[in-house]
Amino acid sequence: MSRCDECRRNFVRTAIQSSALLMVSGCSGEPDPGRPADGGPRTDDDAPESDGTQGATEDGGACEPTCAPATDTLEFSFSTYPQLKNVGGSASQSAPGYSDPSCHLSIVVVARLSDGTYVALSAGCPHQCCIVLFNAAHMEFVCPCHGSIFDTGGRVIGGPAPNGLQKLSVCADDCGVYVSFP
């Protein structure tokens, strides 16, 4: 198989996966609570109003985080991002004060890989800085613009991206997921 055939195959596979992700997210007719109405990544301006609590436990009680939040920590609370409670769930948001090394964007994406296992990466694809999406069916991150594919460690496994996504430190507890950045 030639290199061009492999590139075309990866491009078609990624286009189909990206289309399926967009169709699935739009099938319910309900807006995704992790994204604003325009479908882009959530930013701090899009976040719902907070009542000052850190979230709630499964039984409805107040949630007390066990992860030590710092000034350079971004919170993905389960009350705001309930999709992160499920394996394959993902969310992205802007991280004030963070800038990824390739695109200098502040967007961070978090995905739940298995029970208790989360990953957080810079969301800007190093090829042309499009925001990557998590493909839960293949447990990989996909750039919807040009088909780059990244594994859960942020390494390039296909496409035109010249290098990987920055992997960030994650701590999760009963309240949510906390991402620390350099």
C-alpha cells in the first residue's frame, strides 16, 4: 500500500468518525451541557452560574473535593460536566493562564477512559490549531479539520500533525476532574 493510499484511508476514516460524532451529539435534540449553543468549546463565559458549591454527590449532598486545587488548576465539576461521569465522556473548556506549546491556545480537553481514569490534553491540533474531539469508540482524539489522530497520551498516530498534544496532570474525586497545567 502506498503512502498516499494510507493517507486517504486515514482521512476517510477520520471524516466518517467526525461525522458520526457530530451526528450522535445532535441526535437527541437536546443541547450538550458541555458545549455552548454554537457547538464550539465551552469557555468560562459560557459556564453556568454557580451557586458557590463545589457540586453534589450522587445522593444529592454537598461535595467536598479531595483533590487539592491550586491557582493553576482547571476544574471540570461533575455538576457542570455530567458526561465525565461516564466512560467515554469528554468535555473541553478554556483555561485562563494556560497556553499550549504548539498553538498558544488555552483550550483543554478531558476524557474519561475507564472507571477512575481520566486524561487531559491541550486541545489545539499542532497542524493548523483546530480543536480536537474525543472519539470514545476508538479511545482517541481526532482533528476534525485535516484528520490528525492522537492516542490518549497525546502522541500522533495518524495525519498531518507534526507533533503531539501536550498531556496535562489530572486528579479526579467525587466532585469532578481537576487539570493542572505548567
